[in-house]
Amino acid sequence: MTDNYKGHLCIVFALEHYNPLGQIRSLGKMGICPVYISVKRRYEVATKSKYISKLHKVDSVEEGYELLMREYGHFEKSNLPYVIFSDDKSVGFFDLHYDEWKDKFIAFNAGKAGRINEFMDKYNIQQLAKKHGFKVLDSYVITKDDALPENLWYPVITKDISPNSGNWKSDVFICQDETELKAAIEQIVSPQIMIQHFVDKKNEMALEGYTINHGNQMQIVTQMTWKYLIQGYYSPYHDVTMFRDEDMERKLHSMFKEIGFEGIFEVEFLIDKDGTMYFMETNFRASAWNPTGLVAGMPLAYLWVKGMTEGYIDASDRKEFEDFTSMSEVIDYGKRVDGGMVTLAQWLRDFKEAKCLYIYDREDIGPWQEVIENWEKFK
């Protein structure tokens, strides 16, 4: 085991969660034990992984950034460390400080400061998607003091304009009429709000992938749909398949080239009852669902580091695989067992049959032991 790829130290920088655990394992199972800079949250899980070579605990992204620059910002240009992100706050902060670190690290970027933040804006990314041929839902952006747009088509759903601008899922409201919308706006924290026509969806789809060479090369490793839906929230139980839509791949590739993004990404779509596919948003960072790539034989964090180092995406890194299910264990247990959807016996059967789990791993059991000992914190 080593802490680097061909002389490049690998660092995972993230808000503590099971999301960075996926990135740590993606590298660890390929023989690279990364440094982990863990930004404090209300519980710990990724910090318990056996694959961490050195652990730093910090109280904020800003403190972690200062530590990173101080401790790891002095490598030769030929051996710059890689930095991998798995939350929007870290990505957004580093994007704004791009000019400060661009000659010291290799990290997710779009070639200039502020470029990623520009397209973390949900309205901007949807307009770009529309330009490149995707269908998008009617959307409006207002401030809390603005009058409501005329001719709104109810029901509507409210969202923060950026993942870093408000209270994330707590600012999501589904409103059946103007009265409900005005009441929702009173509760929303984000100063800018996106109002979008709400579709009674059949399903959602997420694509997990990565880009190198400022978007000129792209690989999508897994396609996911939800096994059940939760209104206004993400589903923790998925069907995972190979991605085979060449037209969609071409459109996404052209989007990432225009943005100039290189890094790990997730793209989300909504599927209407009639099968129409609507582009929703892009996450410019590793997602919680990235371990599906590891199970499919395509560990995303490792492949991104490899591609960036070699300068190209190796065709042999695209693997064929059979469909499987993935489960975010604690959340799914809360929704389906505590929520009365299934019995414990039924859930245990699904748990055992899921090929991809996000916390439990018998080869890296520390995070799961932490969850069992502190179950209520994780629900």
C-alpha cells in the first residue's frame, strides 16, 4: 500500500460523511491509502476507514484549506498532490480560491476562479443543458422580496439556487397554489429561490462519471434509477445499470467541454410519467453514489487520478457489468422499516442481496461499527 499514485500524493478533502468514505475506499482498494482532511460534522464515519494513511480533523473548510496549503502545498510541479472533493461547500470554496492553489495541487476545476460556482447555480446549468439539446422544466429565479412570476403553472417546487446558498433539502417545498408558495417563501433561508413546475415523476436517474483535460474526455461509469420515490427527497435504494445512451453522452460531453470542467461529477434527471427525460442538475464533485463504480469495476476516484496523470482515459477502464442494486443502509432502514413500508425480515433480505452498500464493508468494518454504536445519530 502507498499514499500516492506514481509520486502524486492523494488527498480526500470533505465534510465528514459516508460520501468521502466512498472516495477513500475507491483509492484504498486500488492500493492507495489517501490523506483525509475531515471537516467536522455531527457524527464521524469516514474517519474510521482503515484505508486512511493520515487523518486531519478540522472545524471548517477554511481551516482545512489553510492546513492543506501549509502542510501539502510545497511539492515539486512534477509531483503535485491530488485533492478530491465530495461536498458542494468544499468545491465551491476551492473554486473561488482557484488562483491561489492552481500551481500547488491538482483538484476539481474549470480553468478559472468562480467558473464552477457559475454552473452550480441551478438556473444557469439548466439553461446550458437546454442549449445543448436537453429538455428542462420551466423555471424562474426570484429573491424573497420579489413579486411572484405571472402565469405560474401549479404545482411548483422551490429549490435553493445553489447548494451553498441556503438549507438544501429544508428549502424544498411542493406548493399546490399561490397561498402555499407564499408561505413556503417565508420559511426559505436562501436569498435567491428557484421556482420550478413540479412534475409527478415516474422516477429519477443519476449518472456517475468523471472528466479530464478540461472536459475534453469524459467517462460515465454507472446509471442509477430509484427503486422507490420519496417526495422532495432522494431515494436511498437503487437499480444500477450500464450507461448506453450515446446521444445523451454526446450532449453531456459537449456541456462539460463548454464549462471546462475536470473532476468527478454526477448528473441528475427526472423521468416523467410519459417517459420524458428532464435534465435537473449537475453536482461538480464526487457523490454519495460513487461506490457503484467501485462495485462495477470502475473506481471513480482512482480512475480520475489515473486519467489526469496519464493524460487520457484508457479504453480498457470501461467495464461491462451485470445490473445490481445499491442501498444506503441507514437511510433506507429509516424510510422503509421505521416507516412501515417493509418488515425487518424483508429489509434484511434486500440488504443481503444489495451488491453495493455505502457503509458496510467486511474488509473495512470500522465505519459500520461506528454506525451501529451511534445508530440514532445517523438516521
